[in-house]
Amino acid sequence: MSSNIDELKKKIIYRSNYRGTKEMDKLLGKFVKKYINDLQEKDLIDLKKFLKIDDTNLYNFYNGFETDVEIENNNISLMFKSFKY
């Protein structure tokens, strides 16, 4: 079980740092680095899903602008919205 969690964390860390835009690489990389070791398995799964959202919509969500996709209201989205870079 622990190895599955470790693999999931590795995938999340990689995906958060290699997004496509430097701005989101830095923002999501710092966000994940700050919280990854404090998250429960459910939150890690939510974070993995959250990272599948494209950079433009995540940027807009973070800055309080309208998004083209529905972003699930969960611990991850609330933590990201209140995260200070």
C-alpha cells in the first residue's frame, strides 16, 4: 500500500512541475511541494485529478476568474485557491 502512495506522489510531483507554462510549473510545483506529505490518500487522488485540468483554467481559478470547466469543490481546490506563492 505504501509503495502505491509513493508512486502516486512521484507522479503528482512530476506533473506539477512539468505543466507546459513556466508560471504554472512554478505555482503548482510550490503548492505540491508544500502540501504533498500532509495529504491523505483521498486528497492525493483528488490532487491527481486536479492536475489534469489545463493551465489556463487552473490559472483563472487561482486568480478568481471564470473557468471553462467545472472545478470540483474539495480540499485540494480550497487549499489551492488560498495558497500564497
